[in-house]
Amino acid sequence: MMTFNRNDPSTWPDMKPVIIAHDVARSHDRSTAVVGGLSYYQPRLLGIAHLEELPLGLCGSERANALAAVDRRYYNNALIVADLSNDASYAEDLWQMFGYRVVGVHITRHGNGMDFERRQVPGGVILVYSIGRTTLIENYRAEIERGDMRTVNNEMSRRAYQQLAELEVVDKETGRFYNCLSGRHDDLGISCAMLSWAARHPHLPEWVRIFEGSRIIRRPRQTFGWSSFT
């Protein structure tokens, strides 16, 4: 049995809720699955327990299936926070796989992370929030500096940290921007920032309420005989 260690989120018995942040890769990058959330017993603590790069070359339903394999390790009960910036059609594949557990993120130059749109998909609706890339990264840096962040210590977490450390910082009159240099990647680092944003988001209780409510099986109500149910 794994011994609980406050500083190692992979040993935490529970999170509320488990969140999987999913950066969606472009053609030559890997998509990611970063798993974490707020400690159930110490809600101020935010932990990242697992970081994974999905296989290269996946798209659409194949990519959603690879993400579902990670989700199964957490009893198919994670909130899926997915980057839909570069592939809007992927929302349909995610909806088919995870339903109301999906929250979309559209990363732009600007955006406060509070404004959202209701994106229609066959059979339902996904909330998609707009957030500035700079806001996302600086919020994550502030989370770390406050000392309420814990991350599993392994090669993948060190890679995520290095990705963010290597970003080029450009200050302009319109604000500060973080650019990924040619030949380098930021997918794991951005996924960590997405998870941090989602875990502290004021709408988190409502996201959880929506996906938990969707699982309630309502008993059919008889109206005009056995053939008519609502």
C-alpha cells in the first residue's frame, strides 16, 4: 500500500475532482494528458500526480481513445479540460467519449479565462472558455510561487518545467508574450498551466455538478400505458 506523502500527489488518496488537462498537438507534436487536482483533505493544496505524452500521429477518435486509457486509471471519473484552439472538430470526438465531463479551452493572445461560449456538438453542448496564453502561464507561475502547488517528481514533470523555463519572453507595448522557440515544445508545460487554471476556477463546482447530474438515471414516468414513457 502506498504511503501518503503530502509533497507527492501520486500518493494522495483522492482529489476533488480529478482533472485531466489535455493539450491537443499540431501535426508534429504530441498531445498530452496531465492529471491532478485539489487535495480532498487539504483543499488549499493543488497537486499534479501524472504527466503523459500520448503517441505521435493520433487525431480524432484515436486521440480520444488514448486519452480515455488514462481516464480509466482514475475510474472514468475525471473532468476533461481540453485545448480546442487548433482543432474545433475534435470537440465532437471528446463529447462522444466523455460527454458532459468535457470543458473546452481556447487559448488566444488575450482572454480572462471567465468568458465562454456554448459550443454545439451532436447530442449536447460543451462550454469553451477563452484565455490568453500569457494569463495562463503567469497564473501558473503565481500558483507555484505561493507554495500551494505539489508536483510528482519524475522525468516528465522535469520536462514540463524545462519547457516553460525555455519559453522566450517578449515585452511589447501591448503586453508580455511567451513564445515557444523553433524546434522546442511546450505541450506538457501548457497542460500543467491548464490544470492549475481549471482547479482554481470559480466555475469548477458547476462543472462538477453538470457531469455528476448527467449520470443520474431517472426512472421513466408512465403516462399512457406501458408504451409511453418520458
